[in-house]
Amino acid sequence: MANPYFIKIELPAETNQGVMAGGGIENSSAEGAEGSAGADKVLNKAKGLVSFSAIKATADTLINYQISTVSLQTGATEYEQRLSTGYSVLSQTVGAVGTLVGAAMVGGPAGAAVAAIGLAVSGVHKVIGIMQKEQMLQLQQGLENVSIGMANIRAGTAGRRSANQ
């Protein structure tokens, strides 16, 4: 990927300026303490608006776009598929870690345990899905082999001629 993207979120530093016109006038100590508490509330609300999932979704969009253009730029469709699969696994892993951390922050150890159980169940479902896909591919391969054998018989290249003809 030739163009890396970086997402940087920087919150402004606290200032002691008033909210009224003529911002160069400093607040009195009582008003400053009240303004500081208000600034903390605004800062906490701003942090709540910028969540991990929002940042992850934006990064996913940018990275998936870059991966989807690999085939168009290089013609390597298989390489694009490998990149896509690798990034999908990485994205799911990051999401799982984010879920555990979020659950631990909100619910403490009990929340982390519940999230871990949920992730374990999700992992079991993923493994079952992979095993079912493998079985489906094996069945499709067997069907294709039978079809090729039947086409060879219809074409007269199998069963009617001896090995030296």
C-alpha cells in the first residue's frame, strides 16, 4: 500500500479566557473554577463522541479502498484477495481486543469475562464456518471431477481407446 493514512485527533488545550466578547479578559477565580468544570464536561463529552468504533470504521474504509485497487493497479487479483483476507483477520482481531478493553472499562472484570465468553462463542462459530466452507469446496471439487470424467467419455477420449492410441 503506497499511501498510508494517519488519523490524529487533537483536542485544544484549556485556556483561562472568558466566553464573552473581548476574550483577553481573564475570569475571576470563582468563575475560573466553574469554567474549568464546564470545560471538563465538554472535553468528556467530546471524548465520548469520538469512539473507538468510529475511528476503526474510518480506518477500515480507507484501508479497504487501498486493497480494492491493488488488482486494478497491478493485475494481481490473487494478491488482492490475500491482502483482503489478511486485513479481515487483523480487523476482527483488533475489534475483539477493543471489545474486551471496552467491556473491562465499563463492567470491570465481570464485563471483561462476559465479553470474553462472547468472543469465544464467536470464534467457535467462525471455526464452524471455515469447516463448512472446506467441506463445500471438497464436494464441489468432487462434482467437477465427475463432470470432467463425463465430458471425456462424451468426447471419446476415455474408456473406448486403449492406452497406446
